[in-house]
Amino acid sequence: MSMAKQSNSAENAPLVGIIMGSSSDWETLQHAANTLDQLGVPHETRVVSAHRTPDLLFDYASSAEKRGIEVIIAGAGGAAHLPGMTASKTVLPVLGVPVESKALKGLDSLLSIAQMPGGVPVGAMAIGKAGAINAALLAAAMLGAKHPQVREAYRKFRSAQTERVLANPDPRATARTLGIATTSAPGKKGTRS
Ligand code: RP5
């Protein structure tokens, strides 16, 4: 059975393909999937490794457009070739999410994804969770040009976010509400004389 999360009806056919180099990348890429869920954007998720399953990568990237996928989000860490190689086999927009690596904290992933040769673009996102969330939001912004319901869901998401920030101007009050301990006042525990 396919590892992709497949939808049943044409209406729910996936518009976004979220692929990642390893199941260990899911901790990061789940944030892209959760964000698309919040926006009601149908998507599929699949492990596709540029190095361990190169034939699958070629099949996935070259068939995605025919299957109705409109944007691909590709996350990988370290020698992160997945987004670039995917982009080399499709004209769909590919958004690359650098997964934070243990050795170099994701800087290797970021540079691997960002430094594409002219002619084969990949949209390089921020390292880690923020990049995964923003890849989903950017995918929604792209889809919005053709799918008005996605445009409106994205607009609502952004407005709600703005309202939340404006409604919570005092960080100390927010920390108290969330039960987050704040540091004690200067001088109380300090060693300075
Ligand atoms: C990359 O190697 C994957 O994208 C992952 O971030 C990294 C480590 O993979 P595992 O060894 O955890 O499978 O290809």
C-alpha cells in the first residue's frame, strides 16, 4: 500500500505534495501538514529520499503534475538534495524546507536547498518549524490565485494572527496566562555587588 495519504474524492484530491527525505523529517514537516489542515488544503505526505530512493524521487516528481498536485513542499536535512532534484523533474513550484541537522544545525540543509543553479528554482524557506509553517502558507498563497476558497482561508488565518497579537500587547500578562515562569528581577539573585 502507498505511504501517501490519499484522498477519496476528486474534490479532496491533494493539491499539495509534502515530501521528505526521511521519516525522521516528519517532526519538522508535520507543521506544514498541520498548517494546510488548518487552511483546509488537501495534501498528501510521503517519504521520498533523493539518495536512498532516487528512482521513486524521479517517478514522484515527474508524475505529480499529471496527478493534480499544484505545489510541492520538499523537506530534507544535511546534504539536502531532495528539493533541488524534485525541481529538476517538474515545472511545479517547489518549496524547500531545510530540516535542522544535528551536526550543523541546518545550515548545511539551508545552503544545499538555497544554492540552486540559475534555471532551476527552489523556494528556500527558513530552517525548521518556521520554514515548514511558512512553506504551507506560501503554498496557500500560490494556490489562492486559482482557488478562491484557499485565498480566503489564508486571508482569515493572517487576520486572526494579527488580531491575536493586538489583543495581547503585554508579554508579562501573556506569560502569566500561559503559566510561563519569567526571570526574577535584576539584583535579586545576582552576584554583582
Ligand atoms: C536526509 O538525511 C533526510 O532528509 C534527513 O534529514 C537526514 C537524516 O536521515 P535519517 O538518517 O534520519 O533517515 O536525507
